[in-house]
Amino acid sequence: MLKLALAISLVLAATPAFAMKMHSTDVATGESFAPQFVCADQGGKSISPQLSWSGAPAAAKSFALTMFDPDAPHGGFLHWAVVDIPATTTALAQNAGAAGASPGGGSAYPNGAGHANYDGPCPPAGPAHHYHLTVYAMPGPHAGIPPDTGPRGVTIWLEKHALASAEIVPVFGKE
């Protein structure tokens, strides 16, 4: 019995006090994007999905959000990046990533195509790609990404500096 109690206490000590989660009424892990969320070349409208999150650490001063396709050629493709979302914001409405928008009060960062907005999935023919929609709890009000950071570097920077993160990984592909 003592061994069981010790094992349970070790597991609890190693478990974070918070478990950040991401939610959506539009997308789910392992499920295919609905047509309106993909690019026009694939028959869609490039509308960003509704997203929300919970369980962020109390120390979070802002959030950042990305959508990254690691299956794209040349090491992946950043479809969307938003930084400096105020800590009081815990959801983005559908189409918050439209051109010229300030998603949740944050600032859109240039994606892999150089656009400061959401660009929906647009993979070449072949197996389905995985799209990591990730929210990051940041320790400061500004992400502090160096100005010369390229699109792939954005996700690396955020992963390195975030207090916590959560993601949903929908898929999309055209065989």
C-alpha cells in the first residue's frame, strides 16, 4: 500500500497544475476540414475556423496562435500566425483570420505566403496533410519574436518561449 501511495504522489508531482485545452465548433483532431475552411483552389473560401481555449496558466500575459502544416514540402508551411492576443481573450470567432482583421485583439504575423491572415489548407494531390492549430500561453504581453524571423521560425520561437500550449490537428488532402 505504501508503494502505491508513493507511486501516486510521484505521478501527481510530475503532472502540471494546469492542462491547457483547445476547442472548436468547426474542426476536430483527425477530422477533415469542411470546404469553407480550405483554399479557393480546393473549392473553399479560406475562412478561419472558430477556436477557443481553456486551462491556461495564471502567469499567461498573452496568447499566440498558429496553423502549421508539417507535411508540406520544404519542412512545412505556416498558414496562419497571430501574436499578442490579450490574456483576457479565450476565443476567436469564425473568420477572425480575414485579411486586415485583428484576431482577438492580437496582431497577424506574415504566414508562409507572406500574407498577414489565414490561408486555408491547399495541399497538392496525395495523402492528407495534418494541420496543427496551436494556441500558446505566453509569459509577456508581447511574443517578442525577432523581426527577421521567418514563418517556420515563428512556431519554433513560440514553442521555446510558451508557458503552455494546446492544439487541434485536423487533416485535409486530395488523393
